[in-house]
Amino acid sequence: MGKETLWLAIGFAGQMAFTGRFLLQWLYSEYQKRSLIPVGFWYLSLVGSSLLLAYAIYRQDPVFILGQSFGFIIYLRNLQLIARQNEQGDDR
């Protein structure tokens, strides 16, 4: 596998993870019969964003880099807030 093929695979994997989060959220909401965002949504967001950020850096695309960097911070922060909430035993 060549270098370009590897980076394309990383980019597509990131896009699949990023898209998969919406599928997860939709199915979870349908199962619960109300709109909810499961914790897995944030993990898929973080994985997808990380892979897409790596791909953007490789491509040296400043617009893509900025967009994925900002999202990565938000996804990480949401996971920190969820962890803190779980530590405190808050079920909201």
C-alpha cells in the first residue's frame, strides 16, 4: 500500500466514523422514542475528527485543519463533562 493510498484510507475511515455518529444518534433516539445523544456519539466524533485532522494536516489544508481542530476540542470537552457528571452520580 502506497503512502497516498494509506492517507486516503485514513481520510475515508475518519469520514466513516464521523458519519457513523449520526447513524448511531438516530438509531439510539428511535430506540428510546425521543431525541438523545449517546456517549458513543462523542467518541465517534473524537475518532472521526482525529483521523480527519491527521488527513487535513497531511494535505496541508488550513481551512480543514482549523475546522477539525475546533471540533476536536468541543468533542473532548463534552466527554470531560460527561465523565465529571458520572463521577458525581448526576443522571441528568
